[in-house]
Amino acid sequence: MNVPFLDLKAQLAPLRSEINAAISEVLDTCAFAGGPFVAKFEEEFAAFCQCPQAIGVGNGTDALWFALLALGVGPGDEVITVPSTFMATAEAISFTGAKPVFVDIDETTYTLDPRHLERAVTPRTKAIIPVHLFGQTADMDPILEFAAARGLYVVEDACQAHGAEYKGRRAGSLGHAGCFSFYPGKNLGAVGEAGAVVTRDASLADRIRVLRDHGQIRKYQHTHVGWNGRMDGIQGAALRVKLRHLARWNTQRRAHARRYNELLADVPGLKLPTEAGYARHVYHIYPVRVARRDETLAALGKLGVNCGIHYPIPVHRQDAYASLKLGPGSFPVAERCSDEFLSLPMFPELTPEQVEFVAKSVREVLASQSVSSSASAAKA
């Protein structure tokens, strides 16, 4: 058996006729850049996120960047976030002219550890970006309380958390703004690049709409220096089709995660992901931790189990941020996790047989490593 890490074709196949019809409607009306199909998706996605406002943009990086710009983040400011994330979180901060300031993650949830905020805040701090990593929200109450006491903005990086919940509230609806990516492999993926910002603040939403459209309040009237960050009509139309299936897909992901948990519960040397008591995890990624990660990845690949790694180099250790001079040991939990994370296959269309094969293969590989280690120790 060969189990892919992700199978976009399996998701597309039953929806192809619906998506083709939606795209044909866009072609018939030529509403390609923004327009009514994007507006309809914005309305429906806002409702899904339990927010009154949603603004479709070009991608998740645009969403983060525009949200920060619209909140007034700029040169001389600092924004606190985590190093255990995709590069876009920090890039968006840097492209406002502000400086990313990192804090370590929680060892169990892999999200921002609120206990570290006090030591990171300075008079220049303007905002906090908690990252809802792998499909689980950060612990938002202490983050929001800390920010409110100091007049800081909170921008949720929910790019991996479509439909995740914190104490019954949807990801993206908790802070001043929530930012989403619809990259094709996400829980809600477009047929290309797309993103969105959701917010309860109507004036903030209006500022983001201006920024995404070259700073225009109306055609040829530019009140700000903006950018071309509009969502394509084709993406809006396709996303409307897929949004109707998102809740079911998330339920399937959660079922696969529960089955993995059952099948792998007692495997020595394997740390499984944990769903926090406050959370409803939607498992964009199912990350396990193993000591010999790269060796395990290769061995599983030979058995036909295709895994991924998220993320092998924390952002503070990337060459792009060498100027911050944050050496090894700066954020020990994030660094330790980056060496150990192994992402098992996770997508809604996984079959029970595939899940069982993955779990069986993981057991075999780790058992073989254990025997090898014992033999080496005996020889020594």
C-alpha cells in the first residue's frame, strides 16, 4: 500500500462538476478580479467564522500584512509572535517595517506560551500574533487579557485553523482580526492562491478593503499607498463550493486523529498531539514527535507511508533573520520540536485501511529502531 501525505485529487473528484459549474459562471460574467463571487464568499465565510466582516485577499500572507498595516503597525514597532510557524507570519511583520519579537511555544499545544509574554513586551510593542498551529488555537484568554491591559492589538494567524474553536468560539473571531490562507492543501483550500481577513471591526475591515485595492476608496481615488491584493473571482466561486463541505471534512479529520491516537497510544518513543481542554482541534496537520525523525521519515517512505516535516528550521534560525542574532537555545521548546516533528498523512478522504496501515508502519519502524539501539548498546 502507498499512502500519500495529502491527496487533493481525492477531494476534488466528487466536487469537480460543482466547481466547474461555478467557474463557468465566472467565465460567463467575466467577474475575474474581486466582484460578486468574492463578495458572496466573504459573506458566507464571515458567517462560518462567526464574524460580521470578511475581506477576501490574494493569499494568507496578504491577510496578515494588510491586517497589521490597517491597525497602524509600522517602522519602529515590534510585534510578538512565535518562531514555530511558517515564514509568512514573520514576513508580514517585517514588510510593515516592524520587528518580529519571538516567544517560545507551549510544549503540549505547540502554540504561543502566554507565560513568556511579559519578558518580550517593550514600549515599542504594538501587537501580538498568536499562531493557531496545525489546526489548534492558542490559549487565547490570557493572551487577550495581557494585550488588553497594555493596549496591544491581537491578530490571529488562523491560516491552519479553519473551523477550529476556542471555548466554543471560532478561530479568527477572538482577536482584533483573524487571518486565513486558502492555499490548496489547507482545510479549506482554493484552486490556487487566496486568503481572507475576518474581523468584528467594520472600520478596520474598510481599511483593509482599501489597502487590498491599491489604496482606492473608489476608482482612481487613492487615499493610501496600497497594494494589489484582491481575491480572484474564480477562487471566490470555488471556495463557496468547498466551504459547504468544510464542517464535514473537519469532522473526518478529527475521526482520523482519534483513530491514530487509539492505534499509536502505547508506542514507546512516540509523542502524539494533544487536544487542549479549551480547544476543538481540526488537525490540518497530525504531528507526532520522534527522536530519530529524519531516519523515521526515510524508513516510513520505504514502506509506502509518505510523511511531511513542519517546520525543520524555526523562523529565528532562518538566514533571513540572522540579523536578530538569536542563536541556538534562544527558544528551546520550539527548537526541540523542530528536530522531532513528523507529520503523518492527514486529509479527510483517508480510508480506515490507510490509517491502520500508517499506524502499523510507524509501530514497525520504531520497534526496529528500538531493537537496533538495544543491540548497539549491548555491543558498547
